[in-house]
Amino acid sequence: PKSYNITLLPGDGIGPEVVSVAKQVLNLTASLEGIEFKYQEMPVGGAALDLTGVPLPEETLSVAKQSDAILLGAIGGYKWDANEKHLKPETGLLQLREGLGVFANLRPATVLPQLIDSSTLKREVAQGVDLMVVRELTGGIYFGKPRGFGKNENGDEIGFNTEVYATYEIDRIARVAFETARKRRGKLCSVDKANVLEASMLWRKRVTMMASEYPDVELTHMYVDNAAMQLIRDPKQFDTIVTNNIFGDILSDEASMLTGSIGMLPSASIGDSGPGLYEPIHGSAPDIAGQDKANPLATVLSVAVLLKYGLQEEVAAKRIENAVLETLDKGFRTGDLFSTGMKLVGCKEMGEQVLKSI
Amino acid sequence: PKSYNITLLPGDGIGPEVVSVAKQVLNLTASLEGIEFKYQEMPVGGAALDLTGVPLPEETLSVAKQSDAILLGAIGGYKWDANEKHLKPETGLLQLREGLGVFANLRPATVLPQLIDSSTLKREVAQGVDLMVVRELTGGIYFGKPRGFGKNENGDEIGFNTEVYATYEIDRIARVAFETARKRRGKLCSVDKANVLEASMLWRKRVTMMASEYPDVELTHMYVDNAAMQLIRDPKQFDTIVTNNIFGDILSDEASMLTGSIGMLPSASIGDSGPGLYEPIHGSAPDIAGQDKANPLATVLSVAVLLKYGLQEEVAAKRIENAVLETLDKGFRTGDLFSTGMKLVGCKEMGEQVLKSI
Ligand SMILES: CC(C)[C@H](C(=O)O)[C@@H](O)C(=O)O
Ligand SMILES: CC(C)[C@H](C(=O)O)[C@@H](O)C(=O)O
């Protein structure tokens, strides 16, 4: 049988609960599809800090690099919020992204018909929303140097960061975005702040240059403030959005909340070579951690994306996607998506229902 | 009679149309309240570029500085979009803000009961939204140095900007925000990205330090990506939001679109001394410029804010606010807010209706 090495990084908060469900789903799928998965579970984030004193132990990175795909739960929690930068759980996540070279973060925002009423948008605005944010993930202000603390000429303390993009970074993310748009509805909107920022001016120039290679893709540009508005005014106007690291952080979260299904949304982070990193879009939700209340479906769907795009196991992926939809159709809902008439279940029970449908 | 000098900066696109209405409103109010206004109309943005070759002529800035308050229409348009940085209309606006030292930009997002159906949010989510974004306006990545273009160590072209805040800049905007929150519902949410950016870590530290001076204000912190989500999930949780220049640009536009009343929202930019800059939140809308379609009410309400906060003419301000509400109550709507059963009017006619109600 085909055999794959999967690195599991449960992380913090609800991470372990949702990853545990996802692993069961992977196992059942494997046995039905005649695939074999070997797992290595490694610490990252706050969990790694508590265990080893650093948020990304070297061994975690090297195991992850050597595997075929990586499944991450979530990272962060109140406990470590006051830590210095190099001892923050989030720093572990950034080091992981950088270490794996996963420069492209694909974040879909899709309104599922079953969940449309969970959106705070009017039904007619939310209906049919199906967009993909392609976020640059290993550059920009997240990683730019110089950064740190210092003094200005008056002796005042300052904190500073550098937003910087090189042409090769823009070109490679733009290529992923054009390819993504081509496989979708052929529309790409590049979001920047080119009326103010030099880093954005270069971004716009390079994205525009690449457009000639993709005559079948319709490229538009939008300023980030306008994009934040347009996502609310008429989200259906968007197909694929490409943007830098920080704007992508903000806009992909905004877009996911529009759908009302943030507990349902997977994401994939990929590089030029090496394994991809798959994780739910939601965070570690420390307030409900360990209470069997988390929605495991975003992580289960992340497994489907992992199978489809990471391992080219499309049949197995489809099996999981269908099982999730069937479970929703049967009316099972975790607390985040519950409404009258539905069946309220916890994280484990939701997992069992998905297993039944598989 | 009391006499004030007002600088009018119509700017580009729909700017001249809406400023012209606002001026009529000012004049009528003046005659009824026994106040006198003297106007100087000066070019800025694209209009100034066409006339003088620069987006902020020295004379415009010096006239503005010597006046009692400044009313701006809007800035920018397709025509100048490809211009180099120092010849962009937007650069004129940034120079104006910097030259006037207006470091605090106050942007309300209020859902008017008359217009609640214009929001794309469900009625029960939109109803009662009443928040204020206090945006830092003369610092951060908009103005930080170094900035520009260059090469990296591999000879690749780069574009870069610096996000930087000094303690004095954070302290003065935090103070405006605490004072604003105190006059509102006593809740202040500071938005940053302190889990990643050093500039945000310093921001969070200084805002937290000031909290002890405002025991009556409840201070919370939120990451910007979460704020972008929470604004959609439950905008009523917010009272006053304080944030940096770029996050404020994005979040205030997002918040204003939630209300469905973007054509209705004024803004004020103020400094420690000197005149304030008052302008509608919306842009120059080049697609409808010169067609008598623009909604002048955001500019009319900006005049009310100018009177109230800039000149302490509260009675005159109230007169204008009431006239706007009465005009809406009578069912008059410009195209942006039109719905069946309402009376569709153009920019001028809307102005005349407001004058009638005054
Ligand atoms: C936890 C944080 C560092 C991270 C980010 O900002 O990238 C998160 O918000 C995300 O979007 O994955
Ligand atoms: C036109 C542009 C430079 C400006 C900004 O980004 O500040 C505008 O978007 C605004 O919010 O006033």
C-alpha cells in the first residue's frame, strides 16, 4: 500500500482536540482507500515552550521537513501572551513557516448553503460567496529587517519594523495566484496600498508584468482599505485575491468571518518544494480549550486539502469532504454554528458522526 | 458677529460638488445663527497638480494653517493613478496632514435607523452600531523612514517602508482615544499586531501604561486580524477603537461599510493646536464625478463636526444635524442609498432639501 509520513503538530488550546479527531478521520479513510499513514506528533508553540523552552524545537522542524505533509492544530494562548518576542508561541509558527519555505498561504472563504444563516450578512449578500485569498506568508513586515526597539534623535523610545518585498518574492506568490485563479473563475484581484507604500508600488508593478503570461486571467488592482469595504459590500465580486503577508492576515480573517463558517475553513501553506502545512483558519480558542466544545470540521477539511493538494489523493479527499457535508445535512452542529432545530454536539461526537458518514 | 476663516479644499472627483453644497449649508446656518464665515478656496490633490504641478502648493498649506478650520472634499482619480509618488494626489493629502500636524483622525461608524436597510449586515446585527475609530494619522508606515526602492544582497530589486512609532506619538493618540472613550460609553479597544510586530509591542505597552490615568475607561486589546473579524461578527461590542495609521485606514473603512451609510459619514483630523481638517470618509468617486449624483450629506455632516469640535458652535452644528435627519425622514435619498418607496434626488437637490430643513 502507498504509505505517507504525516507530521502532526497539535499545538495549543483546542489544537490537540481537533487534531485528534482529524487523525481518526485520516485513519479510517486510509483503511478504506488502502493507504497507510505514519504519524509523528511533535510539539510547537506554547506546548513546545512548556516542554523545551523554545516555541519551535529544531527536531520539530527537521521531522516536519522530512515528512510528506504537516497538519497543524492551532497556536497561542493567554498563558504566554506576555512573553518576550522570541518566547512567544506565535514566533514558533513564524519560524515553522520560514523554515519550511511555505510562502503561499491559500485561504478559501466559501459560504456553505447549510450554514448560510450563521453569517451576519444578509442571505442575498452571503449566498454564493466563494473566494480564495492567496496570502504571501514568508516575507513583508512579518520578517523584514531591520526590526526592534531603539531611540529616535530626541531620545524617545521607538519600536520599528520593515515592510519589504523583493521581486522574486512577489513573482513567486503572483504565479501561485495566477495559477489558482486560472483553475477557479479566472479573476484575480491584487490588493495593495500602492498610493502610499513603495513596497506596494513594486508589488503592483510585478503583478502587472506577469499578467501577460496569463491572458485567460482577468487582473484587477484594489487598495486595501477599499478591499476591506468591498468584501462587506459585495463579496461575490471576488474570485481570487492575492496580497502581502499583513494585508492577507487581515483580509483573509475578514473574508472568513463573512461566511459565518469560520469553524469550517481549512487552509494550505505551500512552497516551491517540500511538504505543505495544512491547518484550520481559526485560532487556538483558549477560552473553550479542553471542554470538548471545539468544532473539528475545519481541521477535518484541512486533512481533505492535505490529501488533495499535498498527496494527490483526490478520491480520499472527496470521501472526507462528502462526509462533512453529510454530517451537516444530518443537522449536527457544534456550539459555534448551532441554531434552533439543529442537534448540538461536542468535538468528539462531531468526529464520530463524520466517521460514520465516511 | 463672530467671524471665522474657513479654508475650502474641494479637491478632485465629486469633491467640488459636495463642498459646494456644504458651503451653502454653512452660509444659511451662519445667517440664522448670526455668525460670519469667510472662505478661501485652495487647490489640493489632482486639482493642484493640474494647476500648479504639485499636489500640495505651499500657499494652500499656509492659508489652511492660518484659518480657523479646513473643509476638504476628496482627493484622487484615475487620471493621476500612474503618477510617480511625489506627483500623486494622495501625496498632497499626506503632506497636508503632516503639515497641519493633525495626528488624530476620528472616524465614526454609526448606523442611522433611517438607513439600516442599506447595510449588508442583518438588521439585528447592524441595529444600534455606534463606534468611533481613533486612527493615528501622521506616523507609522505612511511616513516612516527609510523608505524607497533598492537592491537586496542578490541584486534583486526591492521596495521597502518602515513602520515606526515613538512613545510620544503613541502617547498623544492614546490620550485622544481615552478622552474620546470617556465622553462616549467608556470602552476603549486598542488594536495592534503585538504578537508579531515590535512597533505594536511598544504601542500596547504605552497604551496600557496610560490606562491608570483613566480608571473610568475600560481598556482592552485586540489583534488586528481578530478586530477585522469581530467588526463583522458583532460590531456592537465596540465603543471606541484606537489604532495605528495603516490598521486604522483598513478598519475604519471596514467599519464604515458595515453601517451601509458610507455616503453619510464625516471625519475629523485634529492636532494639539491649530485648525482641524474635516472631510467626508468616502473617496473622490471619479466614476460619478460631475454627474450630480454624489451624496453631499457626509460633507454636510463634516461641517457639523467642524462647527461643534472645531469652532465650539454647538447650536449651529445641531441645526445642521437635525436638518440632515429631517431630510432623510422625508424620504429623500441619493443613488447610493436609494431603495423603493424613497425619493431619488441628485447632489444639488439633496442640498436644497437640507437648506429647506435648516
Ligand atoms: C498567530 C499569528 C502569528 C498568525 C499570523 O498573523 O500569521 C495568525 O493570525 C494567522 O493568520 O495564521
Ligand atoms: C487616499 C489615501 C492616501 C488615504 C489614506 O490611506 O489615508 C485614504 O484612504 C484615507 O483613509 O483618508
